[in-house]
Amino acid sequence: MSMTRQQVTLLGIFALFLAPVLLVLMMRSSWWQYQPEKFKNRGQLVQPPVQLPVGFIQTGASDQDSNKSLASAINGKWLLLYIMPENCARRCTDEIVSLRQIHKAAGRQGKHLSIVVLNTNKTGLEIQSTIESIYQELNFIANPPAETLATLAGISAGLESEKRQPNRVRIFVSDPMLNVMLAYGQDANPGDISKDLKRLLNWSRQNKEQ
């Protein structure tokens, strides 16, 4: 049975008013939002995440005031942990510059991120003032707790044994609860680390707003 011109007109008017309602419903649904099943991290995912010892923020600072200052600077924030290599000298200073740029690239979200440098040798102590002068916002831990270093070494060994990370791991990312989630080799691209951190910081901000 064919429709009359009047019926076609009425159907068109109905569709015209119904379309905006359907559009709003679609935009509110998860179907409308494209969400890939897995976003590729630039770093190596630590599965399951490994929690750093609680004593991590109670470092072997030389005095009580320094200890409190450091705990305040890193408590409740995302952390970018850097383990200084042996005989670091020029290489260390270059990598500290890269860490500074990563922090600055985080923009306004950078206030939720702390850069932590873990010294493991005498060379680090000798150039501590130089490192701190490069970027005053970083947190230099001269004598990291042995338990913390052992935990990070265990993560590194696990990734290297699985051949997921052929280069020695020196950089780690932990969430505000001190769960290490990502790891990077010593030759990691600073741009890749920055992209991962931006995504994590934005994700963390969105969760807090919900």
C-alpha cells in the first residue's frame, strides 16, 4: 500500500523532531565513543604492578627536615624514578636534562608528578650539586633504602629475563600508591616516556573528577 503525500510529510516531520533525541542518546552511550581494546604503551608494562616498600618515602636523609621535605614532595603523586648508572658523569647530566624536559612537557598536570633520582654510587654524590642545579624540582635521594633498590632490581630482572626489555632498565613510573606500572630501558626515547605520562596523568585526573 503506497503512502499518501500527507503521510510522507507527517513522517518527515516526526523524523525531524526525533533525530536530535536519538543523537543525544547515542552520544551518551559507550557505543558512540571509540575505545580501542588496547592502547600501546611506549614503556614496558609491569604486570602485575609491583608496590614499592612503604619505607621508600622514609629515606636515609641526612637530617629530619630533609626527610620531611622529601616525603612531602613525593607523597600522593605519580613518580618518575631514575636509577643513576655507574660512572655516570656526562651521561647522567644529559639524562637529567631529559627528565627535566619530560616534567615540563606535562604542563599543568606536572604538579601531580615528581621526578626522583636514586643514587647508587659515589659518583652521584660527587655531582649531586650539579644535578640539582640542572633542575631544582627533582628529588635527589643520596642513599635509597636497600629494599627499594632490591624491588626495582627485581622488576628489571624480570623484564630482562622475559626479553621484553633488552636494555638495562633505569627508569620506572609509579602511581600515587607507589605501584610501579611502567619501566623503560636506558636508551628509551624521552618523547615516548612523556606520551605515556601525559596519558596516565590525564586518566588519573578524569577519574578524580568522576
